[in-house]
Amino acid sequence: MPSLITCLKYQNAPAAIDFLKAAFGFTAKAVYPDPENPKMIHHAELVLGSSMIMIGSLHTPAERGNTITLYAVIDDADAHCAQAKLHGTHVLREPHDNEGYPGRSYEAEDTEGHTWMFGTYDPWA
């Protein structure tokens, strides 16, 4: 399966999931809401044919300017981040255990300011 997946962040992720399922025919493979606030989606996986997108809620107003991220499945988030830093990568979020779903990940910007997330969680597994 592909190991590069587009991620989208929404102000109202539950409504977006419902819309994408009804309007575009996606099916929900997994949805991980916050146990205390079900309107906050930590992570969701929607499938259309052999393609997948991942969805989550915006956590802060600052995230509104960047609602699309690419996610790459890797073996070791800490080692991958250390390698990226050696090449001057601006790390937005240091390696951490994912909140609300398994795995470890980090976020960084490329040379043009696009956000990338690299993590050990494989949604296809």
C-alpha cells in the first residue's frame, strides 16, 4: 500500500467526515475522537477505493492557515527527525507519542513552508 497520505484538518471534523462519506462515497476505516469531547477528532482514516485520506480537528486558531499536510509512514520518528535537523529542517513539533491513536510522529516544514508529518503509525496495517 502507499505510504504517503494526504491529511486534512477541519474546524468541524465530524461534520466533514459525514459530508465526505455522503457526498463523495468515502468509508470510515477508523475514527479516534477525544474521549471527553467527541467533536474533537484526533485522527480519522477515510477510504475511497484504494486511496486514503486522514482527517483531524484543528486544535488551535494558528492551524487555520495550514489545513493540508502530507503524512509519510516511517520506521523511527526520532531518528528521522534527527536526520532532518542535520539538514536544517524547521521542526514544527518534536517527535511525540500520538494522542488518541497509536504510534509516534513529528511535523516539519520543507523549504517552501509546506507541512509534512512523519510517523510510525501505518493506517494500512
